Amino acid sequence: MGAYFVRKLIEAAAVCVAVSIIAFLLVQSTGDLAVAMGGLDASAEDTARLREVYGLDQSFVQQYLSWAGRVLHGDLGQSYFSQEDVLTLILERLPVTATLSVASLLLGLLISIPAGVYCAMKPDGWFDRSCLGLSVLGQAMPSYWVGLLLILLFGVTFRILPISGTQSAASYVMPSLTLAWFVFPVFLRLSRAGMIDVLSSDYIRTARAKGLSERTVLFKHALRNAILPVVSVATVQFGFLLGGSIVVESVFSLNGIGLLAWSAIQRSDYPVVQAVVLIVAIIFVLLNVVSDLLNAALDPRLTSEQ
Amino acid sequence: MTLSSTSSSRGKIPRLLPARLAGRTGFCIGLVLLTGFIFIAVFAPFIAPHDPYTQSLMARLKPPVWAGGTWEYPFGTDGYGRDYLSRLIYGTRISLIVGLGAAALATVIGTTLGVVAGVMGGYANRAVSFIIAIRLALPSLLLALAILQIAGSGVFVVVVVLAVTHWDRFAVVLRTASRQVASQDYVIRARAMGASEMRILRSEIFPNVLNHIVIIFTFEMAQCILAAAALSFLGLGIQAPEPSWGLMMSEGRAFLVINPWLITIAGLAIMLLVLAVNLVGDGLRDLIVPKGRS
Amino acid sequence: MNISSSTLDVRDLNVTIHTPLGPLAAVRDVSLNVNAGETLCIVGESGSGKSMTSLALMGLLPPAATPKATHLRFGDHDLTAGGRHAIEKLRGDRIAMIFQEPMTALNPAWSIGEQMVEGLMHHKPSLSRAQATARAIELLDACGIADPEPRLSQYPHQLSGGLRQRVMIAMALMTEPDLLIADEPTTALDRTISAQILALLKDLQKRLNLAIILVTHDFDVVRDVADRICVVYAGQVVESGTRAQVLGQPAHPYTRALLSCVPNSDADANTRLGFLPGVVPSLINSDDGCQFRARCSLAHDGCAQPVPVSTEADRQTIRCTLSMEDINNRYRDPVPPAAVKAEVSDDTQAMPALEVKGVVQTYEVRKGLFGTKGQVHALRGIDLGVRKGEVLGLVGESGSGKSTLARALLGVEAPASGEVLINGTPISKVDRKRRARLVQPVFQDPYSSLNPRRTVEETIRLSLDIHEIGTPDERRVDVKRMMDLCGLPARTAANFPAQMSGGQRQRVAIASALILRPEILICDEPTSALDVSVQAQILNLLKDLRAEFQLTFVMISHDLNVIRAMSDRVAVMYFGRIVEAGRGKDLFHAPKHPYTELLLGKLGQGEEPRKAVDFPNPLKPPQGCSFAGRCPRAQAKCAIDDPRLTKAGPQSAACHFPT
């Protein structure tokens, strides 16, 4: 178990380093940073001083190392636009996006897993067909379009839900529904396929041969193995939701990191974009480690040394 | 000795395709829809009633014909008075070109990486695993937006950016598939026959992983169409005045309350196209990989 | 035998499976009974319905299958009226079952202990967990698992296949059932492990007075354990009787033909095996007549009518339109022409066709991107010579390295050290195409050895295309000739592998290997995926081709009978080494290495290991003799000093204390 954990952590760290290099390159590729930092009305001397202070005259590797050093100390630079500390900006917005992601993920899982399991028990039944049809449809609908249709329906026609902002819990209902609709097909298909696969396996036949009740066979022997792939995909999807919330946050004007990143991109405020890319990637990598650990806890095959 | 020995259909026999089509409603619907979209895209200039770029201040925000409009503009007009139906028809071209182009480029990137990793194994495999891990860690939409902002938008850049963010599935699946095929005895047999490694790759391994490529291609094409529309919607994909469906929805947002049809119709168009591609992909998978084991 | 004491009595069991093409009669009119303390073997080839019968008895048929019986009695319970659900009440309690694949039959997510006690606690709710656990420990011990208590907290993946099957047996016996149904319980296991498992079953049966129904295709298993035998063909019982009756004086034409196909201890490289032409008919929409008539030499018009079962002397039954006497008078073993004796030079000085010198092969294993490295020692120093025109048999169990050696002999995988010489030249120095004309392979699995995207003709022609031999027309003629030689009908030329049977596929593989006219053929388990009657066809074909093309063979197999029936000389492999080598007749008659004795079942009484012993870890080979851990005669020296292959009688053996 220990060796397995250490190995996963080393892999995760290597990916983080690689991601940080890409994030660093992203800003490097945008042109002369000293000009960008100083603004258009800065004098030549000011620009030169900025260049010296930030080490922009140094070699590329040196620049990366000193940048990485600052990042490790929590200094992700300042916004070109508002001169605010980037980390502070992100930490302010992160709870909004996290709430949205967690809510939609839970909503998606709570609906799709029981539905998928039920589908697997009666494949090709009417319920199975409807669920599969719904998931094919769900995969084809752009998430922002679903969001806009929800706004039209609940915000404009019935006027029962707020169409933007984060003032109350109700503001999260439509955005969460939108994202949940988006993850539903993924989990439905996974849990359905996993369950069908497990139900046809030899060890389920063994459990039946022992004369166990159908309930024990289903819930004790089948479900746990069928749910394994869902666990790893759920954590990974959570990462995607964090990074992919841009669209939904912009549709509902939710003040999360997605909206922050989008407005930063539009303003060419690259330190903010860089920081969001870096942080979302690191969260994703950490979630993967968590997912590996969860899987290891559920599947004894992964950790033992033969 | 169970059922499988009597009803085994382990191989895939292309000659039986027409017979297997029967009873596959989803696949047939998908094929018909997709053919329709391709037809519209190819013959757009002959089908479209108006020029998609001509603005008319006199004819702004006309409703569709079923909501009180006229047959002059069957789907109404947008905020600049351009014929909505014509823009929708020309938009088919953009969606298909971007979807096909991005998926094709992603196929090349992902297949190459996956097959190299699967067949060579060892260090190549570990290097590709690492690249895949990095690709998955990076928030693709965010990165795509940033690259488009820095490099500028245009059909070509959008295609490249989408390909760079959509090749991972090819690599993951083809690595496993090609490794599995490479360990088959018929590959060792071909080697023992004196076939060169290139020939083995070309005529033993590639034909046997092609079905995976086709299936993932349809899936990723659908994803790329959706992602391209999302980029346009966020204002950083295909730029105005091009009739991109995502852009049309973005423009329609301002008139959400006055004329909801502007976003509804474009959204439906995207949904139908993606649905068609996905149905064809699902159908192909069922045709190639027979369902169930007994 | 007293009928009233039957543990299970079934009459006219039918299982019909509904397929899109029509009803498939998987089991028809099968009657059988088994008594306490008795083993009934249901023996048959693929498609005989033997597994469907056992699943029907357990009530575990897939939903598409419908069982029906006119009489079903279990002990004192008459279950005839209860239908499908009647038996479910007894399942796992009075009737237990073990399956073929020990690797997948246990749930990977639960510990051994949990999986063992749950069934017992379900059927006897009054029992405490401690009591159930105590019984589990007791049974694991009875099933030959050393130190059973810590095993309870282990997970299935931590155990070897043999251990898992022992756990399966222990698990099945938790509720003290009256009847144990074993469906191919040893098919997935190695020969030595399989012998242990069968001995264990017999031992437990004696102690518990258990009735056992054992379903198998393997006549070695039948010979070892059966009290009575049912021979099934295409869903029907064609013959039943005691072991002595069915094996000693088989009556039904199918049983006779099948038994003549089984290579026995009289078989050697110069005789052909028996012959059973044709294939099993489709069971979909089949008629009620004798299903064997299309392949039967005694068939007549009356065979298309339903055939009643007739009881002959001493309760031996046959399902045939002819009486046993008639069959005896009219049946003639199809005597195939004897194989031409191939020229093998006995001159030991002659240059060998193939020579292996100190070949070592290791593989690196690594976990994940930055995991720890390890080395699997697959071949640990192999020396071997194959003379021109001879058949060298290589015997070994899984993990012995025999397939690794095959790839080194083919030159497609370079060894870590040592070299393979072909006609005196190192194979690594031979040009790729030149090498292909010297040595060609035939592999085990006829599914994976043919590219599913090529037709038969394209597959056989491939070598000619690669080597650019002849014009397209000449190639076509050559392919046709080779198909003919290998017994492939010309109409199959355009078929894809998926449209052909396992035996036909193996013929395609052989034709494609021979089209270049190689000198040496490396056959890696060429028949282990095939039924015994098909195996006989393929082995006979190889014997004929050997004479026709003056071939040198390396025949690799885990099956001693196949090796015995094919080889002039034999080498026995264990854990990456050759432990014994010599002429077949010497080695089979008087083995020198205790491992060979174990394989041949010739270890003395009491020397057979009763407790399960594991194979050494290929990541850490032991310092001394690798067989010492399992050897009944191991002494202190064996644990320290690794024996080399030295002369022992007419053959050579790697043992400090050869017999």
C-alpha cells in the first residue's frame, strides 16, 4: 500500500512540473512581459527596471526556475488588469465553482447510478431504452444551450428561479442541473455497462450456486465491482467540471473561476489565466491521486505485492 | 462449451453488413440525418434562399413563419436582419468542416502516439503515458480559449486547437488495442515469415485496430463540433460575420426574451448534427462488436 | 447398485435454448442417476451439452434456456412438479457446484473467509460467525491448504490457480452437501496440480460419502476418478455404464471412434491415431433421430427415427438402432494407413538441424511510470540439439518457459544470452527471409494465430507474397495444392477465420507454415485448444506431412500423451530449465527425474505431495534445485547446489539423486 501510494505521488508530481512548464510557456509566448506589466504608458526606463526586477533579461531556464520558486511560495503574480494578487483572486472565486461542481456531480451520480443499475438488470426493457435514449440526447445537447433553455423556462416564462448571480442557494439550481445533465450520460453508461459485465461474470455464478438470495448477489457481490470504474471516472469528471464550468458560469453569470478565467482571457490578463490553468491542473492531478487511493481501498487487487 | 460455440460470431464479416442493418433504428436515423447534413453543406449555395451575410436594417428580428413571420424569411432574421435559415444552412458547412478536420487531425496525433506506445512498449510506452497524463490534467477548454486569444481565431487555428485537445482517447484506446493485437500469434507468425516491421504494422496491426479508430473518430467528431460551438459561443472561435452556429447563439443571447427562436433553432441544429454523428458511431460499434457474449 | 438409494435421479431432461434462428436442443432426453459415494462422469466434446446438463441440475441456466424433465428426484425430495424453482431451494445447501475457471470464479472484492462463510450462514442462520469460520478453517485444512487461518483474510488474487480451486472445493463443502457437481474442475490447471485436485476430490468423497457428478472432456480424468460414465454427443447420452464397461468394452460407434482418437500409452511417433470424420451437427432445428448418424460408419435409414435407449448386459446402456451384438459384429475400426517411417539418423556426430547453447531469457517488469523494476527469469540456461528429421517433444507446465523457448527457436525474439544455431549458423546472423525458409511456427490458439481480416487463401499465400515467389497464378496453384495436402476443401478458400471450425483453422495455420517448404516446424501446443477427435486429425496430418516433406519437428506441449504420440526424443522443462532429456521410449518407460515421475504419475505411494506447494517465484529463482520445494526426495544438498543436466542411464537428468 505504501509503495503504491508513493509511486502515485511521484507520478503526480512529475505531471505537475510538466503542467507548470506549459503554463509558464503560455505567458512567455504572449510577447514582452515588461511592456505588458508596465502598461502602455510606462516609460522606457520603467520597462527596463521591471525587466531587471523580474529577471526578464535572464535565460529562459533561470526565469522558469525563479517563477516556479515564487509559485511554490504562493506568489502567482499580479493581475495586469486590477493589480490584485492572483492567488487571492482565485481563492475568492474557488468556492463558487467548487459548490457548483460538487452539487452537479452529486446530482448526476444520485440519478445515474441507480438508473444504470436498474437498466443493467433488465437490459432492453422500456426503462433501459428510455435511459439510453435520454443519454444519447444528453450527449448531443450543448451545455450552454441547455442552460439558456432553462433560463427561458424557469427564469423568463415561470419566473421561479433567479437567472444569474450567487445570492442564494436557488441561484445554483439551474447551473447545477445544466452540468448534471451533462455528466448524466457518462455515469449512466458506465454503471450500466459495469453492472452488465459483472452480472455475467463467473463469480456471480458462484454466488448464485451458493444459493444466496438475489439481493445479496446484487448488492454484495455485483454492485461493488460494478461501481469501481464509476469511482475513478467520477473524480476525473470533477476535475473536468472545474475546468469546464466556464460556459455555464458565463451563461448564468456565476462569479466562479470559470468566469474569472474567461474575462481574463478577453482582457489578455495572462497571469490570471496562467494561474487558473495551473491550479485547475494541479487539482485535477490531486483528484486523480485520490481516485487511485479510493480504487485501491475498494479493489484489493491493486495494492498487494504478489 | 457453452452457447458461444454454437452461436459464435467472433470475427467481423463486412459482407454481412446489409443484413445486420435491419432492426437498428438508431443507426438508420443517424445515417439519414448525417447524409442530409452533408447534402445541405455541399449544396448550400443552391439551397439557401438568401445570402447569409447581407444585412438589412429594415428586416431585423423577424419571427419565424410559425410564430407570425412570413415565408420570405422562414426561420426569421437575426439582429442584423440577415436571413436565419440561410445562415443556418451555411453554418452546416462550418460545423462539418471543423468537426471533420479536428477529428481527423486528432486521429493522426492520437493514433500515432497510441500505436507507438502499444507496439514498442518500454520507454516509448512510458513516455506516451506521461504525455497523456499531462494532456488530461490541462483544462482543455480554458487552454483552447487562451491559445485562440494569443494566436488569433480562424477556421485553421480552431481545428488545430481542437485536435490538440481531443486526441487523448485515440491514444489511450489504441495503445491497449495495438498492444493486444501485437501480441497475437498471427503477428509473431508474420514475423517468422520474414515480414518487415513496417509490413507488420501496415498489414497485420493496422487493419485490426481500424475499427477502434472509426468508432472513436465519430465520437470525437461529435465532441469537436460541440467544442467548436462552445468556443464560438464564448466569442473566441470562428469570428463574425461567419455563420457559425455557436456564434449565432451567442448573438441571439441578447434577444433571448424578445425572440427566443434565435437560440432555440441554432441549438437544435447542433443537437441534431451531434446526435446524427453519435448514432452512427454507436451503430458502427454495435455492428463491429456484437453485443453480449451469450 | 440399488436404485432407491440414488442421491439424484433425473429422467428425460431436455434443455432448449431460444435463438433468433430457432430452438436449439442443447440437451435432449438425458437420464442419469448418481448414488452417495459414487462419481458419475459426464464426458463429451464441445457442443455435447454436458455443461448445460450440469447447469440445468443446479438451476443456473441462462434466461434464454428452458429445462424440462419427466422425473427429477433428489434424495427424498420429488422435484418433478416444482419446475425450475424447485431445485433452487437445495442449491448451495444440499447440492454444491465447482466451476472450470478458478481464476475468475471467486469474487475479487471479498476475502476468502467472507466468501466461505456467507453461504453457510445463509443456509444455517442459527450458526454464529465464529462457528462458520471454524468450519472454514477445518475444510481448508482438509483441502490440503497449509496454515489455513491466515488464508481467510487473503483475497483471491493472492492465491495461485491450484490454491483457488482448493478454496472453491472447500467453499462448496461448507454446508456438507450430498451432491457435488464439478464442471471441468481441472481443465484450467496444470497436469500435476490437476492430479492433486482429483486425488483430493476422491479423498473427500470417501470421507463424506459424497455423490459427485464430474463433467469433463478429458479421458485421463475419467480414467482416474469415474465409477460410472455417461458419454454425451450432441445433447444425447449415447452410452452409459461403469468405467470398466465404457472404457474397456465400449459399444456405441461414437464411443469406440472417440476412444481410438485418444493417444494412449501404446502410441508412438510411428503410428497413427484413430479417426472420426466430420464435425458435430448444428443443434438448431435438429430432428429427433440419432445425431451421430452423419458421422457413423454403421448408419442406415432407420437412424433418422427417434432412437430409444436400450439396456444391455450389466446395465450398460446405449442409444443406437443396432444391438450391442450387431455393432460388435459389424463395427470395424477405420484403420488408417500407417505413417511412413521417417528417416532419423542415429548418428550423434551428425550436425544437428537446430542447436540451443546456454540460452537465457529474462524480461523486465515494472509497475507504473516510476515503479520498481524486477526481472522475470523465463529461461535459465537451455542446452538442446534437434537432429535432422526427428521430432523433439518439449514437455512442460505453464511457466516452464516452453513458449519463450519457441520464440527463441523461431529467431523472432533474441535471447538475453546464449545462442540458437540453425544448421550450424547462429540464427541471429541469418537473414530474416532466409530464416523464414528454414523454420516456421504452428501456434496453439487457432483463433489468435490467424489474422481475422484475411481469407484462408490470403493467409496461406502471405509468405509467397512477402518472399515474392512465383507469378500470381503460380502462387494460386501452390496454395491450392497446399490446402489439398492439409485437408482443406477448395470451397473454403474465400472463408474468413471466423467462419471456420477450430480444427480447420489449425489446418490453415499448418498450410501457411508449410507453403515456404521449411526444414523445421516449431509446433507450440498445436492441439491443446481442440477436441480430442479433432486433435487426432491434426496429429495424424502432422505425421503425414512429416513424411511428405522430410520435416524436422519441435513439438511443444503440456500434454504427455500428445508428446508420446508424436516424439522420437523428449525433453522435460521445469522453471526455465531442461530437467530431463532422452529418447521417448526410455524416458516414458523409466524416468530419472522426480519431476518427470510426478508428471507421469509414477511417484510411489506416499511420495505424492498432498499439501499444495507453489511454483518458485520467477522474480527470485531459488539458489539450489528449483524443484526441491516440491520434491519428495529432496535432501540438504538440493537446497544449496543447483544440479546440471548429466548422463543418467540412457537419458540425462538434472538431479542429484536420479532414480
